[in-house]
Amino acid sequence: MAQVLIAGAGPTGLTLAIELLRRNISVRIVDAAPSSFTGSRGKGIQPRTLEIFDLMGIADAVVESSCLYPFLKFHVGPFGFKGGSLGTRHPSSTDRPYPNMLMVSQSRTEEILREKMTELGGQVEYNNAVVGFCETNSGVKVTLESGETIKSDYLVACDGGRSTIRSLLDVELLGQTLDHKTMIVADLEIDGLDRDFWHVWPRIGLGLPSLCPLPQSSLFQLQASAKIAAGGLGEGIRKITGKRASKIVWQSEFRHQTRMVNRYRVGRVLLAGDAAHLHPPSGAQGLNTSIQDAWNLGWKLAAALHHGEGRLLDSYEEERLPVAAAMLNLTGHLHRKASRKRGELTNQLSLSYSGSSLSVGEARDGLSPGDRMPDFKLSNGSRLFEQLRHPHPTQLMKRNGEFILIRPDGYIGEIGTREIKSYFGQEVAHLYFD
């Protein structure tokens, strides 16, 4: 019997599996797909997600696989005009070690997460979807596509926008389709196109066809209206760009939507990632918000299982549902305005749980309960983030009696004047600073 069954082995499910395995929770993770994802779809990794990866111990691998977002180049007839970039180029600082959004193919991000999960003893079971479940007095009885029936304490739906589990729960995705255009995203090789720019060909009705060079590969990511493929994708690309697509390795179609659920938990079944919210690609928020879901949920599920702290699970919906709503408003606005102004709006560093029932105390020295705890150098020369890579809560203790409790997910739980030795049943580590 697994303590937690995770349905879906994308970035959300893998992040959750890692966080549970780090805390000695037994996990099974199943996925309907025959194998791991191979495309570049969610390629933008925001600064806060990079900080999360730092705390997980995988940031170096992600950074090594990445590049900064290139500058745009607009092609009009025989002319090309350089534009701005969708990403920033800020220098790193003590409190912001990862100041810029980085580009990494989603398949590579998943590969790094999968390697970390495997290192911790996890393994993805492909071709094995959840097809049914029922809640019992002590857990969830789940039926898998293989015919196996298993029991788990909790079931977490990380099974994407077409979530089977969400459908079986009869939880509706509320929201809207932003337009009636069907879009295409594809990874391909293009003969004779330089890799220094994100190339854009303005064409009415084709959704600004663009080809973005992907890091650590010879591939470009195409984004365009699906109309470009009316006579075959390769031919459509040739007509627009004048270049030949020598290889098409992956492609998919989608529509721009902003939709979300109105509840993240139904008893012992929880929703996370695209199963709970759908974003347009504007602002690169979908994958990042999904990883934040799993990051928020992991330590709470572990505390519920290890220490009987079931009330913590109520704070998952309390904290994450408003964040998803705010991100949907933002991405919808960016899509409608075709805005390239992002920066602080999208990097998720200002994301705060200040209104949460878990946030205790008053603001002090620019920090508030519920805020992200910024990085800084300790007196021994190490970085705070390096000291937070364990799976426990941490309390910073200043010699003058100032105390800052940092939750296991790196957000401030309490600012006050008391020493805390146990937080929701978890032993608190202590760090002194001047």
C-alpha cells in the first residue's frame, strides 16, 4: 500500500513525488502515457521556480541545460528588424540568486526531476492510468488501467487539463476560452535559420508564426495558428519562412484558455497543476504555477501522514486557489493585450501567502509572514538557501531576540520573539544570524 498515489508524471507529479520521498512517504506515481514526454511545451522557468529547484538540489542541472530568452527578430518581406526579449537580463544579487527567467525544454526539466525522484527511490509506472476510485473510512481505493486495485491514504490528481480524476470527482473547470483559434506548437529542425534570435513572421490570421531556438539542441520551437499546417506543416513553414523543415520531432494543438477549479480538495483526493488550472502560454506561468502547487502540497501531505496534521491540508486550497486565480487574470490580460511587459509580474518572487491562516506575526525589516524568504549570506559564508535544502522547517534566531520561522517550502510562517521547537509536528532546525 502506497501512502500517496500520484496520477500523472509531468512536472507537477514529479515535484510532488520528490517532496514526499524526501520526507520518507511511500509513493506510487502512474501515468497514462506510454513513455516520458519528449516536447519543449512549457519552456520558461521563472526565478521563483529556480529557487525551488535550488532548495531541491537540482538548480545547477537546470541552469546548465538552459539559456536566457533570445531577442526577437521580426521578418517583413526581405527585411529583418530586431526587437526586445520576453526575458530579462538582470545581474544576480545576494537576495535574488536567479533574477531571470530561463529557457529549458519541458522534456529536459522533467528528465532532471525524474532523475532526482529515481535517486530517492521512486519510479514512474507508464501505461497505467487511474480509471476509477472510491473513498473509504481510512483512505482511497483506486483502480488502475492494468486492472490492479490498490489502497492509498491519499490520491493526488496531477493528470493534466483533461484530468480523469477531476472528471470522476465531478469538479468543473470554470472559466473561458480566450479566442476560437486553434494553435500549434512543434519542435523541428530548420535548414539555414540562425539561432541567435527568436524569429517572428507577422501574418494576419496565423497567430504571429515564430521559431524559437531551443537550448542544448538543434531544434526550434514553432508557435503559430494551426492554419499554417492546412497543406502540411512542412509546406506551411516553407511558405511563411522560405526555409525547409528538415525534421519535425513533436507537435501538438491547443486553444488559449483561462480555467480553474473552485476547490482543490475533495476528501482524500487533491488536485494540482493543469488538473486544477489551465493557462495560455502568455507569461510562462502554467508549468511554474503547477510546480508551486506541488511544492506547497508536499510538506503538508507529509505532515498529515507522519504527525496527523490533517488540518494543514485545508491550507493547501486556502493558499493555492487565490494564487491560481491571480495568475489566470494575469495571463489572460497578457494574452488579450499581446503584452511583452512581464518582469516582476510573472517571476513569482512576489508571490505571498500573507492572508493565510498559517501566517503569524507582524511585518519587520521589509519581511512579512507569508512572504518568500529571500536568500542571504550567513556569517559562516554559506548561503541561506544552502541551509534550507533539508525537508524541515527552520527558525532564524537573531541575538537580539528576533525570530523568523521559515516553513519547509521557503515561505515565512511566523515573525516574532519566541523560539519554536516543533511546527505541525515537525522538528524545527535553528540558525543564528547577526
